[in-house]
Amino acid sequence: MAESTHDWGKHKKSYLIVFGALCFCTCLTLALGIFAPFDLGPPGPTPADFVIGLAVACFKASLVGLIFMHLNHERGLIYKLLVFTFLFSLGLMALTLFAGADPILEQYDTLESTKGKLMEKL
Amino acid sequence: MEIPHEVTPRRDTGLYNAKLGVWLFLASEVMLFGGLFSAYIFLRVGIQDGVDNPWPWGLNVHKDFVWLGFINTLVLIASSVGVVFAWVALKERNWKLYQVYMYAVIGCAVIFMCLKGIEYNSKLNHHFGIKLKDNSVMEGELVNKTDRIRFEGATASVSLQGAVPVFIKSIPKGEFPIFKVTEGPGSEEGVEIHSDSELKAWFHKERRAISAKLTEERKRYRAELASGVANPTPVSVSSSAKLTSSEPFVLNANPRKVVLHSDSVVNFKDGSKVEGKLISDDVEFIVHEVDLQLVLPQKQRESIVWDVINDEGAKQQFFEQQDAEYRHLREYYEPRGEVIPEKMLRGHILNLHDVHLGGHHGDDHGDDHHDAVHKSEPKPSAEGAHEEAAHEHEDDHSISVPRDQIKFMGNHGPRYGNYYAIYFTMTALHGLHVIGGALVLLFFTVFGKKLYLKNPEHLANRIEVGGLFWHFVDLIWIFLFPLMYLL
């Protein structure tokens, strides 16, 4: 409440810059995904596309979080809360790793044997 | 009563209460969506090439959806900026400007949901796929709901227990015949039924009568037991009825409700049965693309999809495109001294292509169904040109797919594959969040004036909290867009 009008002008400017950055990043994601000249490596989605696509998404998400959601100047309590949230969500992602150890997937390993045959045709 | 810390921060937390509350809520939301993103990664990474249904990246229709998703991303980003500007307008005590920004935000939410609706509609009502017995897939459009089994019914046998017989739903609206009850458990034989509502009423009445009879029978049985009869007559109440139509009636049976059908009878899953004559159970289909990602490369030329399509030109077109793509891949990998990876050989780039029916070889239609596959040399072009004129709208060419060749068919709804299941789960949940958030913001836009006049800072705090939720919704979409459309 004590903040002056000048202060709000600065806020607005930073919001507009973030808006521009988000739009630019969205176009970048699209370009990586569909336009061949920007496509990294061989055609189609490749690991490089995944890493860059998700890195751009993370960058956009952190812009939204830091600037729009004011996490760049927030109280300590919220950071503590979010650290736990972050750790738990990492745990959620890691859950899928356990699936690799599931014996139910073993039956699919037999399919590996068909791989050699594929190369012959083309 | 004054609620403390709505405007001023609490000393111990340093926050006003609503802000702490919404952050706790958002933390729980992160868990909710985190679990679903985890499921997405599991499905995406776990695809067995050539075994599981592939992600739809190569489909032409999907490429249109990418643009819709892209526009939606921009719309949501714009709305997020709108919310922070509305908040700043409140801080500057500018009510008019605040309202303008808020209505813009709600407008963005409406645009977002409309585009989403267009995409859902197109997936659910326009695009259809048929997977044949050898896992080859045809993508395109269904003609006139011909996934239904078209049947001409004469009599229907129903059980008067359980739910209303499902065959009623297979009779087209306005074509309900006059049924006569020819066999039934009660005294109602000879009753005439003129509409589905009458049939339902009759069914419910009969069902009540049967259940009453059953109660009586049980009473009798218990009484006989109690009076010491050695072998009491078992409880038995007939609950089947037969309806005969005066004239043959049309039945378009949903194959998902049918257990079995033959030339003379359709058996529904609930036990009801319609006898009559099969008109046709072929699926009329307009093919746009052929997808052989699930067929081994060495078996692709003999795939049954080419028998079904029965168009040598289309087949040739497919393999020409495949060869061209294969050359591109070799040009990429060979100079690097690498072999083309397995993923590429089984992926959509090589194995999913457009086909145009009735192109060069329209004259193959109808004749020697099985020989068509082996004729690979092109016909003289003069003959082809004549045929081309006859089939100017080649996209409208529909083919008949025999039902016994079909392994699975459906619209691009959640049943169509893992991608569609997770796509609909996540985008629908996200859509609900958009609707919820927009309603909250709309409330503060329309009814916020009183609070604004009383304590503008209080309203600003509410908008900040509502805005936090809205930014979170935007944030989820930022991840959904690349995952659901591009990667």
C-alpha cells in the first residue's frame, strides 16, 4: 500500500517482458516440434528434442512462477512448502522407474529377438 | 464478525491467510497433476515399437491439432498477463481498468474452451480408425454410422428381468414398429406396443408382476417346506417374452452391445435377441491414411489392408512415399556411418502415409478381389486418365470393410489407445480447472464492486489468490502443450 505509482509501472514493464518471452518460447517449442529446419538431429522426435522441449517448458514455467506468481519475492514459509512439494513430485516421477523392475515386463523381452529381422527388409 | 488477517499479514507466517491457503491447495494440485504426468511419461517411454499403439504424431489430423494447441497456449499466456494487470489496476485503484482486464481474461478462458471443444468434437465425431486382423490400421472417416450392424428385425425376445432391453436403442428414432406381445409370462399376450416409451412402460409393469409372482412362489415353497413335504416343487417363474412386429423393422445395432450376430439373428449382451434378416454388417469407410507401424516391414506388401482397400494405385502411392522417406533417412544416417535405428524403421515417418483411392487404377474396383494385390505394374495412363475423370472427388471414395477382418475400430476417443486415454484424462481435468478458475474470476469481476468500495486491498488480495490459481492452470498447460502435441 505504501508503494508508489512509479513502482507499479516497473511491475507492468516486467510483466510485458515476460509475456513477450513466453510467446517467443512457445513459438520456439512449436518450431522444434514441427518445422524440419529447426528439428534437431534425425527427423521425428529424438532425445535431443525431448530435452530441449522440456527445458523450454521448464524455463517458461519458472518465468510464470517467479514473475506472475511473485515467487521472486515471497515469504520463506511458501518456499519451505514448495521444497517439499518439489521433492514429492520428483518422487512421483521416480515411481515409474520401479516399473522397470516389474516382472510383468519380462514377457516383452522376448520381442527383442525380432529386431534383427527388421533390418533385412529395408 | 471481522475475520482477522484477510488483508494484513499474520505476524508468524508473514502472509495473509488466503495466500497461505491457496499455496497449500496448489501444492496438492501439483501432486494431482504430477501423478498424471508421471503416468504420461510411463506410457510414452514404455511404448514397445511395433507392438503398442503408437503416439499419433504422424497423422494429418494431429498436425491441425498442433496449431489449435499452439493458439491455446498463447491464449492462456495472454490471460495470465491479463490477471496480473487486473491486480495492478486494483492496486492503483482503477476499477474500470480492472474490469476491462478481467473480462479479457474470461474471454480468453472462453476462447480456450471453444478451441478445446473443436478439438474434442473432431476427435470424437469425425475421425475414425479401423485396425485390421494383422494390425494394419486405416485412418479416415466413417460413412453414415456404418459401424452399426444393419439388420431387418421381425421378432424380438427379451427377458423381463434386469434392465430395459438394449435392442430398443438400436431402433432409429421415428421408425419404431408396432410390436405385439406373442409370448409372455402373464395375461398380457396380444398387447400392442407403439413406441419405445410404451415398451418401457410395458416392461416395467411386467417386471413388477414377475417379481410379485416370484415372491408368491417363494412363499409357497417355504410353506411346503414348513409343512413337511419331502420334495417341494421348485420355485419357477417364466420371465421371457416375445415381441412380434407386424412389419419388418430397422435395427442399427451398436457392435459394442452385441455378443454375436449371424445372417438371421442378433444377440445382445443383455440377453435380448432379435431375429430377422441381416442387411449388411460391412463398414463403409473413407480412407485417408494407412498406418503400418504395427506390421513387420517384410509383411507390409502382403498386408490385408491392401486386399480391403483393393486399389493398386493407393498401394503403389504408399510404398513410393515410404521409399522416398527411406532415402531421406539413409541420406541422414549413412554419411555419419550409422545404421538407421530400429525406432525409425518402425516409426510413423516410414510407415504412415496418405493414400488416395481411385487415383490411377480406379478400374481395379470390384473385380478379382484377391488378384489385385499381385498386379504391381502400372496400367497405361490413358486408361487411368479416363477413370480419374469419373472419380473426380477421390476423397469421397468409400470402401467396404468386411467385419470379420476388423480387430478393433473406433473414434479417436479414450478407447483408441494409450495416447488418447491419457490425453483425454489430462486435458479434461485441465479444462475443468480452466472452467473453475474462470468462474471464480468472473464472480469477483461482477460482484466485486461492494468489496472494492469497502476495502480495495481486500479485493486485490482475492484477485492475487485467484490469479495464483489461474497462473497454475497456465503452468500446467505449458507442460501439456509440448507433451500432448509435439514430443
